[in-house]
Amino acid sequence: FLAAIVQSNVAPAEKLTSSILKFLDSVRDKLILPLNSVDIELYVKGLVDKRLEPDKQLAVEVTRNWSEIATGRFQFDRLQAEVAALLDISKDDILEFWDELYNSDSSRMLVTEIVPRAGQASSKEPALSGNGKILGINDIDNLRAAGESSLA
């Protein structure tokens, strides 16, 4: 799950959407592929340090433990397990995750645009789909068909 919330009082919604999509299309080549093992180790070290940082308030620990009970998972050593998993992360793992999240045929995207009626950021009506990943507001039949075929 990946969420991006962007707003502007000067740029129209379709420009913001196209900019986000352009950025997402470039993540693999511009951000992930250039990573070397030292970069990944630095990121992992930062995440490990953050996960292993002692709780500053008892309420944080209590909430975390009650969450384990409420969900029925009872994994009270989740932080240590997450750290162990982080220490095994490789560049191939990151690429595989991104490809599954964004580049696979099974990935789906929901884009919601709130368009003002007047002003600099106003526009006619939301843009329709330009590729198979995004279905515009007027593509309700395709949206339903895609939903039904994914349930089969």
C-alpha cells in the first residue's frame, strides 16, 4: 500500500496526478537501481536504530502490546523480528517489492482528484485513463469488469 497526498492552489489536479505518475514511473530507475550495498546498509542501520530505540513513555509500549492482543497475533517480540528481517534486506528484495507493488500486472491504483470550480487550479473535468493501471471516472464499466475478473 502506497499513498500520496498532494494539493495545490495553483496547479490543476490533472497536472498533479501526471507529476505523481511520472515520479512513480521513475522510482525504479532513478532511486532503486542506483543504490549500492553501502547505501542500503546506511538505510537499514537508520531503520534498525529507530526500531530499537527505547520507548519514551510507558503508554507507547502498552499500546503496542495491547495491539498484539487485540489482533490476536501475540507477537510481543515483533520489533526484534522486524530488525532481524531488516538485516537480511538486499537490493534484489527492494527491486522485487517495488516491481510487485507498482510494476506488476496485478497492481492497481486509485486516484482521487478534488477539482475546484473556480480559480487558478480549476479544470474542466477529471482526465480519463491513459493506461491500464488507472481508470477514469467515466470508465465505470471497465472498473466493474476489472473488479469482477479479479474476483474470479
